[in-house]
Amino acid sequence: MRSYLHDQLRRFDHSPTALDGSPSISEIAADYVRMTGLRAAARGDGADSQAARSGMRAIRRDNQEQARISGAARLAHAVATSTPFAERLVHFWSNHFAVSVNKLPLASMAADYEFRAIRPHVMGNFAQLLRSAVGHPTMLVFLDQVRSAGPGSEAGLRVNRRRGAGALGLNENLARELMELHTLGVRTGYTQEDVTELARALTGWTVAGFARGRAARFAEGSPGETTFVPALHEPGVRTVMGRRYQDHGAEQAQAIIADLAGHPATARHIATKLAKHFISDDPPASAIARLERAFLGSGGHLPTVYAALVAEPEVWAAERTKFRNPWDWLVASLRAAGGEMLGGHAPLRLLGMLGQPLWRPGHPAGWSDSAEDWTSPGALLTRVEIANRLASGPGGRIDAVSRAREVLGDALRPATLDAIEASRSARGVGFALLLASPEFLRR
């Protein structure tokens, strides 16, 4: 099994054809620019304003449909892939660097972000992945970097002189989440002043076409392009966690991010999250330490960290202890059904029913990786209902006994096998029992 997983890491296709049809960020930005223009025209009650509102609705509708198509492609690929372990790593990192369409101005931005900022770098270096995720237009919009400007910058001084103090200023959201969620983790020695200093260094980084408020007029470039605007950058030397960074414009924030990527606290934070995701909700300290050493020893080379994870003895414990979240459970269920997908956007609706709608985490921290957040009586009942729905469709044609032995292997308990065998005469019941069994609910 270990060699099989290593082979998956070698064969992983970071840009599968099935996901290439989603709109690019430049196309999405062009829609947003059009919608922004229509919004101004929509004010009022005349025929022109009604036409503008209709145009805005059409753009939102088309964009949401594109997001659904991309989401369906993502799910179908996860079900059909020949490298499921590597594919899970994509979803792990997408959740680590979480964004939500609930806050994004256009829904299809999340697909572009995962397909083009996360997926291509999961087999590279963590610093490279961090730069790609944090610098992607979707993240800059999601965490309000497009609203941030240095109060002492050229633009800040000009606007605040005319509009009053505070009209243009810092937004610390990206800096805070970059340190707390993406790199160091909470309570790891940094202070509020470190967050503010990083936010000052990040000023100037924005997205053409998506910049908001009074900073928007300074953001030049092609719509959807991440760009550095010197007029928005807060001048001065920055000190973050005791280290000084000279003011070299765009390079100042990049230097800080590079140091955060290789910090020992970052290695510990990433090792802990990987261990919790792949081993258990409460992984042994020895497992975390080995992953941490692999991260630091390789300079953040992610395949080296994954290799240490695959070699970790606790991963191969006989008892399945890790409760599957809705995404993992639905993907596993559809794979158990032979990879046959339900029609239309039904699988995406099932994710919503299960409490994990696609690209809609309620917080920048992403979806929870703890069993307690997915095991309420109502949530378990929903899984039983969906198991029955799958069993009445593609699962009804499957020999549930053979499939149970195939997908559960040594983890299949005699009681579960007996229950599935006893239901042979009822079409689909055995398959539903398999999907709802305690062994299948865990991995």
C-alpha cells in the first residue's frame, strides 16, 4: 500500500482536462467590471435602470451556473481519479487556504482559485504554494486586501487630506489570517504589532478591476490581475517577529512571507494539521514531530512531508478512527457505487444537505476536521437518507457483499457483513447498509 501511495504522488495530474473548462480569473473580472458599470446605471426607476438590473441578474445567473459546472467537474474528477490520495491533498490544501463564495463577489472565483492557485503546487514547495494562494486575486478579494492602503502612502495622504483622516487606511484581515491560519498558527509568539506591520508591508498589493472603495482608482492593470501599486504602499522599514525588512516596495511583503513559510512554528502547524487530517483528531505527538522534521529538513518540500506521512505507523493502524467529513464520505460513496454519478447537479445538492456545501466554509479557517462537528444525530440521519438514495440508483445493481469486502478489507466487521448478507433479497438495501456502516463512515 505504501508503494501504491508513493506511485500516486508521482502520477498526480495537477491540471486534469476535466477541470480546464472553467472561466479564467480575467474572464470573471470582466464580468465583475461589467456588473459594476451596470450597478451605477441601475439606480433609479426608468427603463434604463430596469435593463441594467436585468443585466446584473443575468451576469450573476451565468456566473453561478459556471460555478456549478466547475463544482460538478471537481466532484466527478475526485470520484473517477486514479490517484485518490493525491487528490485528497488538493482538497486538504484548498481547505487550509480556504475562501468562500458567500463573500466573493462572483461565485466562479473559487474554482479558478483552487484549479489554478492550489492544484498546480501541491507537489511543490510550501513557500511556492503559499505565495500562489495568498497572491491569487481570489484570496486578495476574499480577505479584503483590495480595500487596504497605507495611510502614509502617496494615495493615502492625498485622499485623507481631501476626505479626512481615516478615509483610506489599513485592512489587516489578510495579514492576520496569513499568520494565524496559513503559516504560524495561533499563540506562536507573534503579536498584534507583528500583524499590523505585515499589513503595512502588504499595502500596494491589490487586484485590478476588483479594488474597492477609494483605493480602486489607483489600481491599474488588466481586470483580474494581481498587481502592486506603489502609490498605495505604506513606506518604511517593517519589523516582524524581531526581524527588520527594508522598504523595497513589492519585495518587502514577499520577503516576510518567505520567512513565515520556513518558520519552525509553520512546520509545527502544518505537521499538526496533516496529522489530524490523515491520522486522527488527536494524533500522537511522535507523528507530528516526524512530519515537522520532514518539513524543516527538506525546506518545506511537500512530497517529502507526504512520504513521511505515508511511512507513519499510526496511519496504518488497524482501527479506523478518522470520521469522514461530508465531502470525503460522498466521494467514497460514489466511488463505491462504481463511479456512476447522479444526474445534473444532484451531487452538489447532496453536499449542501450534508452540511458542507461546495466552496462555502463559514470561516477563513475552512471546514472543521474534527468528528464532533459532523456526528450530530441529524447529520447521521441525513447520511442514512442519502445512502438509501444512492442504493435506489446506481448502488442497486451492485453485489453489496463483494463491494463491502473490496472497499473495507480487513476493517469489515462480522456484524456488518452478516447484516449485508441478510439483505441480499432486497434490492439496494445491502449497499445502503454498507454506506451507513460504522466502518465506512470512518477511514
